[in-house]
Amino acid sequence: MNFLEKRIIKDGVIKPGNVLKVDSFLNHQMDIELIEEIAKEFKRRFGNKTVTKVMTIEASGIGIAAFVAKEFGVPMVFAKKSKSINLDGEMYVAEVESFTHKNKNQVVVSKKFLHEGEHILIIDDFLANGCALQGLISIAESAGAIVEGCGIVIEKGFQIGGRAIRNMGYHVESLAIVDSMDDVNGTINFREQEEK
Amino acid sequence: MNFLEKRIIKDGVIKPGNVLKVDSFLNHQMDIELIEEIAKEFKRRFGNKTVTKVMTIEASGIGIAAFVAKEFGVPMVFAKKSKSINLDGEMYVAEVESFTHKNKNQVVVSKKFLHEGEHILIIDDFLANGCALQGLISIAESAGAIVEGCGIVIEKGFQIGGRAIRNMGYHVESLAIVDSMDDVNGTINFREQEEK
């Protein structure tokens, strides 16, 4: 098990309905030392790529993406969730369905901050059905930017997102892939990943 | 002028209605080197306080607060905006009105992550009418935590928030205080602050 899998075992809480709560260290309270370790691991895994900008989506991706951007020495941009249809044409837009909240959001990035030919590393805390990630990819490619890879902290391997996006040819690295979990016994199985 | 004021002059955009857009470096795209410099400045200004946790509110406070937490070597917790009334009693709640979006949100922090006697440094990107900051203070004090100070990146000095919260006895440090701005001429006046 890697450092993240160990931490999930130690402090993650499994709830009914395949919900994994990691709010004590990742997406409500944040253990900054862990976030830095996560960022360094993404740098290791994507270090051979050209990355000119890190991109994520509010809210819980922001802290992680900021530290990844620091590792690469590049700016970070986060897509904003927007309810308003009153966008001024200066935004790239994608529609994203939330698994947690069962609603749809428009997510937007200003055209000022994504350009043709930029090399984008997308970072997010969770990958489940893949809607958020597909929205970010769509926004980046609308701008003519190149998606160099997608760095995910925790992937729910039993949901469709990871496979779908890998099948589209994107390089997805998930630091922990949960293949199954059991809220009754509190057990969690991670997919074996080869050390790279 | 300090480093932040210079950057606001250089890259901030003044819009009608006293709107200051800093989305190219602070709250949409983030210049990580600048964020680190901001974090170090907060460490300098609050370095003589006991700080056991940094607290902010999603979304644009998260990246800044994460780097401030790194400076202090403590965890960070961010309050979440919640539309649901269906909270399970395990949350501290405050109601916050948004100046930008003209709506009200409940903001919540899990009771697991705020405790009696903790020493809280609150961080946010903007202070205008003070609603968000008052909500965070209220949440921290509901938990019996001690608010050691409030670190704000940009304060709109012509709005009521900063004065109101200082009058309540809180130690507020704003790295730039805008006393007035003019979208026609593109001029901006910062309040003189003594070097500390």
C-alpha cells in the first residue's frame, strides 16, 4: 500500500451507498503535509510531461491543485460552478452532473486563462462517474489546449469514469483506486498498481 | 506600496460598481508564487500568535489558506456552502449573504474539525461587507475555539466589514486596503498602512 492508501485505511470512513468519507484529511479538513506528499507524487508521475498550467474544479480540488502547480512551477486555474446563464461569452462552459448532490452545474473557465497550445495537467480529488473530469477535458480542448494528463487522488474503480476516460486515450493517474468497499465490515480493497 | 498592491495596480481590473477583478492571479487563475508570498506575509503578521488551525470558506479562500496552513505547520479546514437544510446536527452553521451573487448561503463546518480551545486563524481573499468573515467567526466561536486573527488579502475599505469586525475587537490584517477606486480613470487608492 502506498502512503495514501494507508491513510485512507486509517482515517477514511465507509458509509452505505459506496460513499467514502475522507473529510478529515482531504476535502473538508486538509492535512497539508499529506497534500504536499500527494503533489510530489503527481510530479513524479507526470514529471516527464510538458505542463504549463494545472487545472481543477472548485472547491475541493483547489488546495491539491495549488500544491501540484507549485511542484511544476506553473499557474493554476480552477473552473467555477455557475448557476447563471448570464455568461458574457467570455467563458468556456461545460455541463457537469454531481454524483454527491444529484444536480447539474455549469462549470466555466474564463477564456483569458486557457489558450491554444497550452499543456494542461488536470487535478481532482475524486473520480467516480467521470462527469467533472470530462467537463474539464472538454473545456481545455475547447480552448485548443493539450490535456497532458489527469491526476486523481482517489478513484472509485467500480464506477465507469476512470475506464471511460482512459479508453478515450487520456493518461489518468489515480493515487488510490478503490475496487470495492464494505460499510458493514469497514473493509476496502485497492487495485494493485505497479510501482512506476 | 507592498508587493500585493503593486500586483493589483499591474493586473487588477476595475469594473463599474466598485468591482475589482483580480481573477488573473488570485481567485480564478492563481499565481502560486504570489500566493506563497501572501502566505509568508500572514505568517509574519500573525507569527507571534498561537495558531493551531487555519480556517477559510470555499472556494477562493482555499488555495490561500492551504499555503498559510503550511507556513504555520497546522491543518486547514474550509467551511462549505450548503443549500440543504438536511444537516445531520453534526455541523456548525452560519448564514452568509454573498455580495457578488446577491443570495444567501448556509455555510457549515463539521463539528469533528473544530474544537473548544483551538486557536484559529481565519483567512479569506476578500473582505467587503464582512458577512462571510462574521459567519466564520461565529462558527469558530460556536465551537468554543479562539479566533486569534483574520488575515484578508484584499479589503474594500469603503465598505463596512473591516471596521465592524475590528470594532468587535478582532485582529484583522488586510494585505491591501482599497479606499477608493475609479473605473473610468482606472485609478485605485490604497490605505497607508504602517510597516509592522
